Amino acid sequence: QVQLVESGGGSVQAGGSLRLSCAASGYTYSTYSSYCMVWFRQAPRKERERVATIYTGGKVAYADSVKGRFTISQDNAKNTLYLQMNSLKPEDTALYYCAARFGRDYGCSRVSDIGYWGQGTQVTVSS
């Protein structure tokens, strides 16, 4: 059974940095010929939105709001997904979720595209 466990959230001041991690179990990247690993976030009273995606082969995609500030990466040997967040802004405050979809290496930008979710980790950025 696939499990995704996020860590690394916390409280920082604007301009600061955090690195989120997502430890995956129940599968390895080599198990699937195609996949999307995604970071979503959801702020209070807002819809869950895609932040960043990494596809089979390492192609990445970002929401316009985080381009140039956030970097998604993965360590296949550790089965771990990362999100490096720099130059954080108060509007980045949200619950951040790790997510996965197997058998696809395109899209994965909508909640309905996702097969597996982590429990979320809170990021709070103060001004």
C-alpha cells in the first residue's frame, strides 16, 4: 500500500526558507514506467492548488506564483520527494500536501488527477 508522509513544515518570517520532504513507501520509482509526484497546497477558505510537479525522467512544472522561488526534486535511492522553498511570502502560508499518480507522466495539476495523498504539513509565513 502506497504511503506518503510529509515533514519539514514550520513557521518562518517572510524572505526565509524551508525544505519540505515526502517519504514514500509501498512502492519505488522503478516499479512504475511513468508517474507524477506533486506538491499541492491549501490555504484557509481556498481551493487546493498545485504548486509543483516532477514527472518521470525529471521534467518539472511549477505554478506561476512560485516560479523562481521553489524547487521540486526527488532522491530515487531514498524514495523521497522534496520541495525547497526560498523567498517565502505570507501568501505561501498553507497546508502543503505531497501527492502521487502512477501510470501517467503528464498533467497531474488537478486534485482529480491524483491517486495518493499525504496527510499534509503546515507552512506559516509571517510578515
